Amino acid sequence: MKTIKVSVVTPDGPVYDAEVEMVSTKAKSGELGIMAGHIPMVAPLQIGSVRLKNEGRTDLIAVNGGFLEVRPDVVTILAQTAERAETIDLARAQAAKARAEQRLQDSTDAVDAKRAELALKRAVNRINIAERNF
Ligand code: ATP
């Protein structure tokens, strides 16, 4: 099967580089599946997962926003943060989730509540990806 190169990059550096058969993720506009030969495009991403399929295996990455760009020979994902499933610190994500839930309960300020909501989404996403149920 034809493959396409995928690079996942964050401000801290590259997180993933490989040739894959298919990239799947949820963009703001809906579910995306990209294979070799896909038309060039740019799409904003949400807090969610990127699934990379090659030769019967699926690599999973937790991403926090950013953009996906499809060019003829490469898919680039530029995200604020990105972690491969196997590098996620589950205890840290669980602690972040508990902190965010507490802040949501305590907050009287809309800005604080919004920040806590986003922190909660990042933590739940990391937990789901580390546990591979999404
Ligand atoms: P925390 O409160 O635990 O820092 P956060 O959602 O505020 O969580 P971010 O600001 O999204 O953290 O990320 C800061 C850095 O820490 C990034 O490099 C990110 O990849 C990394 N990171 C955050 N949480 C985890 C985790 N559970 N496992 C591995 N790396 C993580």
C-alpha cells in the first residue's frame, strides 16, 4: 500500500516522524482520514487523538489544538503539545484532571472556569489515549 510521510511537531521539538498508510483525526470540521494522494489542505485541530496506521499497527498521539497541513508528499501536524500514547504519564494526567475538576467547582470567574475546562479536556484526552479507549 502507498504511504505518506507524517511529521508531528511542537514548540518543544518533533514528536513523531514516519511513513504511514493512513492518518485519522478529528478536525474542527469533522473526522478526517488522509492517505497518499489526498488533496492539499490545512485544517485546525481540537484537543484529541491522531491515529497513524501502518502495516497493521496503529500509533496514537494526544494533541492539543494546532493545525494539520496536507502537502503532496507530507502531512505536518503542528500542535501546542503532543505526546505519543506510550510516553503519557498517566498519574500526571489523573492529577491534572482532579485539579481541573476542583478548580471548576471552586471557580467564580468565567475566565478561570474556561481555563479549567480546557485543562480538564487535555487531561481526559491524555487519560483516554494512554488507556487506548477513545
Ligand atoms: P499539567 O498540569 O500536568 O502540566 P497541562 O495540560 O497543563 O498538564 P500542558 O501545558 O498541556 O500541560 O503541557 C506542558 C508540557 O507537558 C508539554 O510538553 C506536554 O507535552 C507535557 N505533558 C503534559 N501532561 C503530560 C502527561 N500526562 N504526560 C506526558 N507529558 C505531558
